[in-house]
Amino acid sequence: MYEMRVYHCAPGRLPALNQRFTDVTLALFRKHGIEQAGFFTTVVGASNQALTYLLKWENMAEREAKWNAFASDPEWLAARAASEADGVIVERIENSFLAPTAYSAVR
């Protein structure tokens, strides 16, 4: 199962989001066993101020356990607060849970 997350950034804040993922978030994902399947920025679409990424999960129970541990990690909470000292980075988050089809190259 894959989770697709789309972060819609405040105007001009996509670089700050990319920096936060690079400097903090990815290491915390690894710490909590969260496996990413890819990160993407929008080249052509409704907005170029969005970051879309995919996370890979075995099932919803794994997702809930690992995501909740990450979301409540004091290191994450402090890093998120510090990164938003100059203002909010993400205005809105969309997420969807996707199951690959039998003919998908991604499993």
C-alpha cells in the first residue's frame, strides 16, 4: 500500500519545506522505519508550490504505529517549530492511500 501526500506550501515557502526534509525529516523517517518511495515537485500543474511524495506501507496498522511515533517524536516537534519560526510552511495537506493494480510496475 502506498500513501500519497501532497503538501501545499504557503507562497515562497517550498524551499523551506525541501530544506526541512533534507536536514531533518528524512532522518526521522529512517529512525521510525518509514519507507519513502519518491518525492516530486510540480513542474506543470495547478501550482508549483507543492511537494508530492509517496510512502510505502505493509498495511494501515503499520502506518498508524510508525506515523504516530514520528508525529509525536520530540525531535520532530522541535524541528518543525524551529523551521516555522519565519512563518507557516505548509498551508494544506492532502493524503490518499493507494493500492497497486495487478499490472502496475510499482508493487
